[in-house]
Amino acid sequence: MSETIEPINKHELAIVSSRWQDALEEMRNARWPEQTLAEWLEHAQTALKELEADRKELTGPLDRQMKATNKVFREAMQPLEDFKVLAKDKLAALALERDNVARAAREALAANAAPEAVQAAITTLMAEPVKAEGLRTSYGWRAIVVDANLVPREYLTVDTEKLERVARVHAKDDYLEEIPGVRWERFSTVSSSGRRK
């Protein structure tokens, strides 16, 4: 049994939006005293919470229906997704194996290796890879750092998350320890919870 969806009062929403748009323009074009700004911010936060509650009341049935539908399809699609990932991994491994054999054959030819070794590599390469519509094999390289101390500076990145953690820990301090190459910049934010009913 599906839940009924309440109609949206677009006229009422348009009036609220228009009033707050007017207030926004007035605030942009005038310098309001701090107390007035704080009061209007509290009103805005309260109005926003009320609108969000109304929205959730209307969209709740839709959200529940969508979640249930998504869950059913996710369960049906998961084995397909897993199969697709595994098949791609296996095809990529086979293609890489063929590439390695080709490289070994070229090296064997260049080194004047025994004809049997060269013939075995050529036989492996002569077998046509399976072609399937929509499949394309591409090759690339993946970097694996074996000694970070030897990596050139231009490949290193700054740990900005670590710097942000330092800034958060010392947010109320008047001074932050200097770190070479970093300039600390002070900023402020205002938060408002709105009126509680």
C-alpha cells in the first residue's frame, strides 16, 4: 500500500521566498547593526528549520519508497557487479600475461636465445586473444614507492589534513608555531541554531 503525497502549497512558499529575498537585498545594500544581524540570523535559521521540516514531511513517503526500491535492485544487481569486476580483473591479468610473454620473446630474440625458447613465446603470442564486443584492453603503469627518501621533491605533496588538524587543535590560541613554508591565517565563522520551539 503506497502512502499518499500531500500537495505542495507553492503560493505560500513563493511568499516566504519573496520576503527573504527582499531581506537579503536589504542586507546586501545596508550596514546593519550587530544586534539586528544576530536577530535576523536567528529568524532566518528558525524559518529554514521550519521549511526543512515541512519538506521532510512531504518527501518522507517518497524517500521511504525510493529506499525500498533501491534496496531491492541493489540486491539483484550485486552479483552482476561482482561478476563484472572479477571478469575484468581476470581479462586484465590474461592480457598482462600476454604482454609479459611478448616482452620476454623480444628479449630472447635480442639476446640470441635458444630457438626453443623463442618458438614457445611465439606460439603463445600467436594464439589470438578472445575479442568480445564492448571490451577494450589498455595498458598503463602504476607507481609503487619503494623508498620515499629517494623520490624527487616535485612528486611529493603537502599533508594539508595534518596542517588542518594542527589549526583545529589550536583554534582558540592567539599564536601558532611557525612551520617553514606555511602562513597561518586567522578567520572567524558564526553559527546559529535558530529558535527552539
